[in-house]
Amino acid sequence: MKLNKKRLMLFRYLHPRLMKLMLLTVVVIAAAAVLFFIQIIPDGFPVSLPESDSSIKWVDFDVPYKVLEKTMYLDIESYETEIHLKWTELLAYLGAKYGGNFKYYKQKDLDDLIKRLNEGESIDTITAEMKMYDYYKEAYTATLGGFLGEFMVQIPVDSKTGGDVVWETKYGLKAFSPIPDGYWYSDFDDFGAGRSYGYNRKHFGHDLMIGTGTPIIAIESGIVEAIGWNQYGGWRIGIRSFDKKRYYYYAHLRKDRPYTADLYVGKAVKAGDVIGYSGRTGYSIKENVNNIDTPHLHVGMQLIFDESKKDSPNQIWIDMYSISKLLLKNKCAVYKNEETKEFYRKFDFTEPSYFLQMENLKDSTKSNQTALFSSAAPEGSIPLPVVMYHGLTRISKYQNKFFISPKQFEKDLQYLQENQYTPVVMKDLIDYVDNGTPLPERPVLITFDDGFFNNYLYAYPLLREYNMKAVFSVIGDLADKYSVIQDENAYYAYMTWEDIKELSASGYIEIQNHSYDLHDNDGSRKGAMQKQGESLDSYRHVLEEDVGKMQQMLYDTTGLMPTTFTYPYGYISKSSKEILKNMGFRATLSCAEGLNYITRDPDSLFYLKRVCRSPEESSAQFFKSIAPPLEKQAENEPQDNQAEQ
């Protein structure tokens, strides 16, 4: 083969800079090809993203406002239809399809997904081949999990006067804008912008420019985890959502009076509550200094997938620009009390009971728990299984650790009946201890906590049908509220005093004391526990005031004085036993799990263990360890009254 000498000479004398330019051109073309490939890769292809749910290290939440708004309304409008289009699932599908880059969003992609869902395909089937769907579903659910749901809100009868109000039950946006109705702010997408005070860092929040003293609203319900001074954020508040997935950070609050007067670490706040006031504090080691030039609210949302990472350098913060815009659709009306100079919400708001979502139905201390679980069967004792129910719901998506279906409850009753268990109430146990009144051969105690209206709606008729008795422990404050509200929502409503009176008179239900208003779970007090550093006299006064008030209210309603105190959340202080005994209580119900052994000793009725009924198991599986099935005699086995030949 002959070489072309002219071409060789050409390359020989090419300028080195020209060669570098040609090489750079090749690199640019290759990079462009890679970018083009990324745009056309299959749906769900992992583009520099975590390989599994458990490895979530960061969430780039760049869902545009128009997509958030569209999917939110699809969710709300389809809520009570056969096909409920959940916005987090719709967004997760789109996130997986675009590799999280919503610059490629097309309305047609969403429309096609909705069509398939409405035609009967499940989201699991549709996304089966999308490798990153589970990742985006967890990430977007963590981000938006507290934004939509059922709630009740006060609506003015006459909007012009703001006089009388009525309660309305709704499903929709239940998170609030941090800025109240009647106030406005300016903003731009500043997430990730540079900040130089202290050290060069990124701005992991969203700034809302607004005047000093503007009331600041809690975006979502939760527990206050932090208040105080931070040199970067000035006076700030940190609130953790009840599901523990979101930590809201409100910073640069007003000098001198940054918070509402009743705010403290551990306080439970509701979405829409006024929590503080805007200002320009911060950028100083010294407290209460205005070193921010422009008054504004810095609001941030931290996602928490791993509790150990919450305060680590590997925190996960998301861009709230689109979310803040969406929240403008739900602004809370406020008013000012001229005497206190504090702002308050005009119209009250409530959500389904949060304490049912808490994972803390356990003993208050390890030592108490060990003591409650370790008891052996005393000689001559009677085994007593106690089942703890909370709510009954026919809606499968609401069934969880504390809510089962009425059908499942009925199957439990059938199991107990078929295996010759006889439900007893606390009066039967006390009669046995005091007088030796015989208990049935196989006793069982059925208990319902909190006084949900669905207990009256579903459990009561089934107990009558199967001729069985149960103990309902009710909360006075909620009975008060729902006696006024008169809402009979089958999921979250509570019984009224009239309902309680009817149940007590029925002969099937025994009403017991679950406190008047000790259902808090915060740094101030956990249920009916004694606070750290609280004197015994002070603690006694708390129990006598709250529990004693409930005793009187139940006596006035039913004509019977409750004999049993049911510990809120199962939190127990050792000193409570003697206080409750002196108040006349004969027994207490805990949340420690195990089997009880009843003797003629009155103390055997204190700290009764219960087993929480969740929907995961069948009746036979659930009862096998605490209330085993009746042993059936084989057909060819001699009967007890037959002599063996």
C-alpha cells in the first residue's frame, strides 16, 4: 500500500494548538452524544441516583408548580371515587420516567398514566419495570406526606361578620402557607445560592421577603423540637412532623419577641397555628442581634430517612420554591389580641388523632416494662388475656397498627365464641378479688381505647349480636368537643356524652377513665407520667385535677363511678399507683404486652397487660399465644364420664 506523502506532510506541520483544538472538538462532540443518549434512555434508567430505597442520600425536588398543582387536584377530585389517583404515586411515576428531571415533562405522559389507571391497571403493574419508581415514591411521599388528607375546619356562617361558625369535614390541602391571609411576600428560587457569613456555604432554604412582625404560621402539624438562638438563623423554630419524616425550620425571627408566648420545646402544634413573628435576627454569635439587612422569613424543609443523619453533615434539604407557591392556596386567617399583642388563628382546625400514628404504645421505662412482662403464673391464678383495640374502619387504606376492619373484629368475636371464651369487664374481676365471685372458665377482656365514634357505630352492634361485653376507655376533652361538633365521621370522630350514656346503660359496655386531657406526648409531659424534676405533691395535684375531673364527668353522665384508669400511651410512673388507689381506683390498664394472671390479691388488677390488635394476622394467628383454641376431643377418644375398658 502506498502512503500519501502530501497527507503525511500536512499532519507533520499542523500547529500544536490546532491539534489541541481538534481534540477538544472531539471531546465536546462525545459529551453531546452522551447527553443525547441520556435523553433517550429507557424509562426508569438510574441516572446517578441511589440504587435502592435504603440508600437515599439526597432528594432533588424540582417538581414544577404546575405539575404539583395538577396532580394535587387529581388526587383531591378522585378521593371518594373508585380509582383514587394519589399524587405522590403520579409524581413518582413521572420522576422515574424523567430520571427526576422535570424539564422533560409532557402533559401527555401524565394523561396516558391516568387513562391506564382509570382502565383498571394498578400503579404497581404499570411501574413494575421502572427501576427508580420505588425510590421516587419514598422520596416524594417523605416530602409531601403531610400535605393532603382528611380534616375538619371551622367555616363562618356569615363570612362578612365572621360571627357564628360551623365545622366542615373536608379532604384536601391541609398544610398551610407560612404567611397568613392578608399578608404578602416576594421571593425567587434561591435554593443552593451561596452564603459567606461564617464560611462559604449553600443556602438550603427559601427566603420570603416580608415586613418585620408578620405572624408566622406552622406549615404542618407536629412537635416543636427546637427554639432559641442560632448564629446563622438568629431566633428560630424547628418543628418535626408527626410521622417524623419532615423537619421544618423557621429562621430570622423578630428581635425581643420572636415566638408566641405559649411556645416551648415539646409542644404539639396544629397546622395553621401562629408560632412566631418575622424579623431580621442572625449572623451573630451574640443573641438578639439584627445583623440581617432585609427582614424576611427563611423557611426550610429537611427530610429524614435515617434518624442518625438528622444532625449530621449529610442532612437532606429540599427546594421549597414550588411548594411555597402551592401553599398559597391555603392561607390561615389570623387576628390580634390587643391586650396581649399576640396573634391567633381565627378558625380552628383539626385532623385525625395523631397519637394513633405514634409508635410509642410501650412502657415508660425499661425497668417497668421488664417487671410487667416477667410475671409467672402464681399458684391458683386465672389466666386473663386482654385485647386492646382502638378504631374500626371499612376503608382499607386507613387500616394500620391501630385500626382494623369491622369484619375482622367480628371474626375475632366468632373465634372467641367458638373456642368458649367469655368476655368479662372490670366489675367481674373486682367481684372475684373482693368476694370470690367465680369467673367463667375461659375469661377474656376486650378493651377499646380513646372513644372513637366508630366504636359506637361498628363495635357496639357486633357485641350485642354476639352477646359479648367490652370495656371502652374514653377521653373527656374529646367527648366535650364532639358533643359540640356533632360530627359522626366513621374514621376520626369521637363519641359524644350522649353516646357514652347510651353505651353504659346498654349492659354490654363498661365505661372507664382514660383521662380528661392527658393525651400529650411531648417534652413537657408524656401522657400521665410524672415530669422529670416534678415534686410528688405537684404530680398528685395534676392527676387529682385531670383524672378526678373525668371521674366526676363520667359519674354525672352514667351514674357509675369508673373503677379503672387506662394509662394514655401506656406511659407509667411508679408513683401513680398509690395516687390512683387513694382516688378510689381498683385497677389500671397498661400497654405492655403479655398474659395476666388474676388472683384474690387486689394488686393483681394493676398494670394489666394487653395485646394490641393490628390487621396483619388472622384471628387464629393473633389469639394462638394468648387465647389458644379449644382442644377438640377425637371421636374415638373416651369421654370424661366414660370408664376405660
